[in-house]
Amino acid sequence: MAKYHRTYQHRAYTSRSGYARITEVLRESARLYNASLEEWRWAYRAGVSVSLYSQYRELTAVRAEDEFWGGISIQVGRGVLRRAERARQAFYRRVKAGEKPGYPRFKSSRRWHTIELAGVTASMVKARGNYSAVRIKGLPEIKLRKGLVLPDGDLKALTVTLRGRRLFVNMTYEVELAALPASDAAVGIDMGVSDRLALSNGQAVGRRRKPNTRLKRAQQRLSRCRKGSNRWRKRRAVLSNQQHRERVRNRLECHRFTTELVRRFGLIAVENLQIKNMTASAKGTIEEPGRNVAAKSGLNRSITEQTWGLIRSQLHYKAAWAGRELVVVDPMFTSQRCSGCGAVSAANRQGKHYNCTGCGMAEDADVNAALNILNSALAGRRWPDSRLPAAS
């Protein structure tokens, strides 16, 4: 069995004063992050180097004089500095790659939701009777749900997240996972909008549609409030909870069908879609305004609703855990190529139908694309017929 890092997210609870303390820690963490970026900006202009470990030493000196940081675990402050260092390194990486730099920005305390620890020990999470608790110096006791069985492995990372009224603890463990029994079945997956996923064996996962009624109502009620008022804060929390429910519902739905795909197929082929480019705005500029802006905006919303990136991410790590092969192929011409004879013609595709004028093949357009994706992944390798329905 191989060892992997696996993250478990659990709903957590604390006292009323505990929530206030966590909010205070989040606020001070945002200030420390901003101070770290400000020092880096000053040093950058002065031509002086500032490293992560030099800021670690500065934090140690600050803790000797500052009452707040002196009374909290040093791993909390180091986690903030490490997050700032990641932002700086990402900036340098984008500059070297010739991309849009995206200069690191200061963070508002309202947008700082997570307490990240730079180092963890097994003693931070302990079983206490019929529940488990997270104990970190300077933070309140955080209780996890009753009956929770902690994984049998080494604790590698821990974060505490407060979003709206909900408190979550993410724990990353190094665990041993056994690969699934070998499977000779292979499948190609076409990600689309009319169907969320179309498989090369003819099966499909239906389009996801957000339940916009409740979200829209919560957004409308929030928009009627004066920003910063008590009612505005309450209704913002209601909207946050509604958005969280939808995120969890969608994530669980993705888990269901990605787990089933990994269980059934030994080889899974997907497209290397550039989602960021596909959902770019069509507004253009004042001098050169875009065309069909409303239609493109609607298409962008439809694409983002399907959360293709989340599906790809889940397939990636689940395939690694299960010992499956995940192949990412170039999406060029997959929707225009005939999976039977290989002829490429945009005229052959008519909406949801694909009719090849060369060999006469008639097929669902998305299934034809999925077959092309699978054929590209196999690239001459012998594999059982992917069009035979796989046993469920």
C-alpha cells in the first residue's frame, strides 16, 4: 500500500466567546499579512532582500513584546507569513513566465477566513470521551462532531476556517491506501454544457443548474440594506450560508460520480480544457467593443456552473489513490472529428447530432467527442471496446 496525503473536512463548534476569539485572531492575522507585504514592498524598492526566515525571526522578537502574539501559538503567525511568501513567489513565477503579474494585494480582515498553522503536532487533535477536540495555544477549544473516528496516520496540516456562521476544521493526514482491483475498461469523457459529462459508452451526467431562487432572494434582500448596518451583516451571513449549502451539495454530487468512474474504469481520458480562457469576458474596450456580449456572458455562466475544474481535480487524486490511469488530451477538433473514419469537418456537427458525410456514421455529438478523446488517449494501444456498456 502507498502513502498519500488526504484531507478531511469536519464541521466544528465552539462557545460564543470562542467565536469572538477566532474572529479576533483572523483580524490580527490579516494585519500581520499586510505588514509582511508592506515590508516586502519597502525592501523591493530599496533593493534589499527579505526572506521568509528573516520575517520568522522578526515575529519571534515581536512576540516578546506584543501581548496578543505572545499569547498565541507561534505556528499561527508563521502560517500567515508563509501565506504571504506563497503570494510573493507566485508573483515572481508569473513575471518569469511572461504572464500578467498580479501584484500581491493587501487583505481586508473581512476577507480573511482561515487560520493556517505552519507546523502541527499530533497533540493538537485529541479524542475526549465521545467527541474529538482541537487544542491550539491562544485559540478556544474547538469541538468536532460526536462519533468522529480520526484517521490512523500522521497529522501533516491543520486549518481552521470560519465562513459566515459555520466553523470548519481541515486536517491533512498521511494515510496508507490500497489500490483498487485492476480494471480493463476504458472511458473517454467529454465535458459540456447541455450534458455535464458525456461518456464514450453512451452514458451521460445531466447538466447542473443552480437553484437560483433562494440565492437570488438572499442577494436581493442584502442589496436593499445599507452597507455596514446590523441588518446588512445578518443578511450577508444568510447569503453566505446559502452559498455554502450549494457548494457542499455540488461537491458531494461530483464526489458521487467521480468515485463511480474511478471504480469502474482502469483508464479515464479527459480534455485539457483551458477554462479560464473559455470564460474570458467578451466586453472588449471602449475603442473596440465586443460583440454578442450578452450571449457570451450567458455561456460563461453556464460553463462555470458545471464546475469542470472541480471534477478534474477529484478525478486526478482519486485515480492516483486507486491506481488508475488518468490521461489528459488536447481538445483540438475532438468535437469536429468523426470517431469512425477520422474525417474533420465542422459541418458534420449539427447541434446535438453528428452526421459524418464521409462514412455516414450518425452519433450523439458529445458521445462522438468522448470517443475521439478516448482514441487520442489510447494512441494505438490495445484496449477492450470502450463502447460496450460497463457493468454498474
